[in-house]
Amino acid sequence: MKNKDIIIFDYDNTLAESRQPLDFEMRELFCSLLKTKQVVIITGGTIEHAKKQITNVVPCLDDIKNLHLLLTTGSIYYRWNSGEWEEVYSHVISDSDSEYIIDTFKEVLSSMDIFFSSNIKGEQLENRKTQITFSALGQEAELEEKKLWDPNQEKRKKIVEKLNKKLSNFDIHIGGSTSIDITKKGIDKKWGLETFFNYMNWNQEDALFIGDALFIGGNDYPVTKTNIDVKETTGPKETTGIIKGILKNII
């Protein structure tokens, strides 16, 4: 694999643990990467999550112009402009479709014998305007509890199977530790990256994607259908090693 000029990351369980900010080592490596590469993050999160987890903690704002945020599965693109994040484009789900998705989700969940938690922390179904996100234990659940709930995606696969029968006009993907993301039909990470690369007039062959959910049904899997090289990671610890390899030009 030739050295790549564009490095793309998933966020949760790739750059950091689910819903957590970058740790100290990752911040330093991330800043080193931004000095020499165009860096793209494509994730199911929102701009509020990105600010809290990434841009409010990295110490290298001078190079933040090289960071591109493709949020809610790539349906919104943000770039740094004049000291703040600017929305470049977005693909919003209509209010009526959002309401229909949420009602259908509630109907499916009520019909299934799956235990979530006796103490849901934060929103469980969130309308992110361009994406509906289900967080099984709530948006603010403890990390260790989230890790234990569905480590092999088996519970979420059962939910997605039922949702697919009722929401065939939308795309549904497993993401993070406990989440399921629903977007407009055709909007997945493949679409998000292809749309972005066309907008930037970049070549896919110049990019490397790193993510933890490249399995069939995972929200990173669609990237395997592009011309972008992919590399799987088991989590932030392995990702630090991958970034070190990129910086040394051995990956």
C-alpha cells in the first residue's frame, strides 16, 4: 500500500472509546497527523459531539484547517473557517419521516423481549435532523455498561432485522457500542465519502480508512465498496499503533 495523503477515521471505538474524548496520546498523534495529512472523520455523531470529543481538546488549532468532519454518517460536512466550524452542506430528513421512523422504532422495541437497562441515561431515540440514532442504554450511559450490553451486536442485529421490514425506504446500520443509525435511503459511509470526495475533487485511491465496524452490517462496511483502502482496528489502542506507522511512512 502506497503512502496516503488522506487519512479517514471512524470515531467511536476507533479513535476513542464510545462517546469519550481523545486521550492524551491520541491528541498528540492526531496533531502530528494534521501537520502532514488531510484528516477526515466520518461518524454518526453531531457537531456538538465533535467539539466536545475532538476540537475542544486537541492543542493544534493552527493545523485544524486540515481536519474535515463528516457527521451523522456523512450527511453533514463541516470545515474550519475563520475560527469556527462552518456547515458546508447537509441532507436533512423531513419532519414527517423523522416522526415515522421514531414511531416505528418504538413499535418494534415494544414487540421485542430485549432488556436494555433499569436506568436509561439520556436520550434513547435522538433526532439528529439528518439521522435518527438509537442508543440502547441512553446517550449518557456509562462506558463499561455499554461495552457489556451487546459486545457481539447480536441484540442489535435482531432489532435491525425487524426494522428493515418496516423501514425499507431508509438505511439502517449498527454503530458504536449500543447504537443503531437510520438515514435517508442511500446515505451511508460509502455515500458520505463519495459525495465528499466529489465535492473536494479528491481521488479515492489517495485515501486510507480506519474503522472498527467493517463487518457486514457494521456502519463502516459500506466503505469497503469504494476505491478507498481500508484497515480494520480493534480499538483506540491499536489505532495509535496504526497512526504511528503512518507517521513513519510504514503504513
